[in-house]
Amino acid sequence: MLKILVGVGLGFFLFTNPEARQITADLLRSTANAIAPEQDGKTFQDRVKDAVVEKVKEGD
């Protein structure tokens, strides 16, 4: 019940406050840009895999 009340309160706050809506929209957009594939065709999974491989090679 508490989760529902918090969700309703947060929804009301975001619905009535333009600055909070803008901040939320900016945060969601930056997250979407981070997950979206790059222009060179690499997917998020490929970028994570490359980063892990680099980190493992640095540890050797």
C-alpha cells in the first residue's frame, strides 16, 4: 500500500511540476542515448563486451 501511495505522490509531483518533468525527460533521454547503438553499428552489448575485454587485458 505504501508503494502505491509513494507512486501516486511521485506521479502527481511530476505531473504538476514542469521543472521535475524536464529533469526526468533529460534523464530518460541521456539513458536512452547511452543504451542506443553507436553510429558505427556497435550495440550496447558489443560495447560492454569490449570494455570487459579491455579491463581483463589491463589486469594481465
